[in-house]
Amino acid sequence: MRLPLLIFMFCAAPACAQQGFEELRHEMVKVQIAARGIRDTATLRAMRSVPRHEFVPPELISGAYGDFALPIGSGQTISQPYIVALMTELIDPANAAKVLEVGSGSGYQAAVLAEIVDSVYTIEIVPELASSAAKRLKRLGYENVVVRQGDGYLGWPEHAPFDAILVTAAPDHIPDPLVAQLNDGGVMVIPVGSAGSIQSLTVVRKEDGKVVTESKLPVRFVPLTRER
Ligand code: SAH
């Protein structure tokens, strides 16, 4: 048997494929994330652990570790790895126990958070995405994530207050219910701006009841839609 065929046969085995993905993931963290200034060790570790290829449609798996967002169906996208890492670092996850995510999408960002914090509550407005994200996270063993279908603009009052809130769809203003559900000393990261334009990734901090906002960088997210 010729060598290339032999290698191909070995690498078609699941263990070999997993190792290939792990190498791609380490390269992704080195080149796209650490090299661009992400320093938080918990974030880097989580980005090295979560199998991103499990969160993209099978036909796009070869691009799972690429430096870009990818479509995940229903007109939605999984964010670029760097943006996931940046948003994770911005909430200082090692000091957060309970986190709310708005916009579950594929469930990838929720999995990254679940590697670090105690519990993740994530809300997705598109029913098909909410149910596929919940199934995927369960299959991958993320037991500290709860997915719910609904309008995340309203937050999840039953589980509030949250130490951190991460919003991965863009509203044109900061939703009051989310500010209200943020713990004192808590932080929210949210893209703010009108649909179809460049938005501003904004950090909202609540300290002694006062709310301070800071614009971080221009980003482009899908719009936050509302349930009628
Ligand atoms: N965090 C996701 C990517 C999110 S894309 C991931 O890691 O894959 C943004 C998601 O927000 C989309 O799935 C979209 O359907 C959802 N969304 C938009 N408006 C929403 C709302 N009001 N409440 C909850 N989810 C919303």
C-alpha cells in the first residue's frame, strides 16, 4: 500500500481527526487570538478546548477554525473566533459565576463561557436554533448551560441578577431590562448600533448602582430582533 493512502486511512479514524482539530485550534488561538492581544488565561484555555468544528454546519467544517464568521442557518452566523475571545475576556470570566448570553445561535459562545463560569443562561429567539443549540450542548456534555427560546431583550428575570451579560446580536440601544438584571459590580458586553451598519462593541459596568459605558471597537453583528 502506498504511503499517502495509508496516512489517509489513518487520518480518517476519529482519534486522528480529533488531533487534527486540536492542532488547528491551538494554531487559531496563537495566530488569531493571543497575537492580537487577548491575555486572559481562562479565555485562552477555553478557546483551546471547545471543539468549534462541532458548532458549524458539516459542509463548512473545513473553515471552522478560520479567521471569520460562518453562516449557521436561519440567516444567522457564528462569530469570528477573535470576537468570541474578546467578548469573553471583557467580562472577566474568572470572576463571574452566573452569566447570561443573549443570542445562543450555534451555542459556541455559551460553550466557551461554560468552560470557565459556574452557570450559563442563554436565550435564542429563533426556535430551530434554540433547539439545535440545546441538543448540541447536551451532546457535548455542557451540563452547566441552560438554553431557552425567547426574546433576550427582556433578559431572564427568574435567574437575575447576573455577574455578566454577553449580547451577541445588536440592538440600537442598550436594553433597560438587561441593565436592571446586572449585578452590582457586574459587566455587560453588547454591540450597539442600527441594523446593517457598523456597531460599537460597548462595555457597560454597574458600580454602586451607577452605570458607566465605554465603546471598545467597531463590530458587525446580526440585528437583535424582537418577538411581536
Ligand atoms: N453567540 C452565537 C452567535 C450569535 S448570532 C454563537 O456563538 O454561535 C446572534 C443570534 O442572536 C442569532 O442566532 C439570532 O437569532 C439571535 N437573536 C437575535 N435577536 C434576538 C433576541 N431578541 N433574543 C434572543 N436571541 C436573538
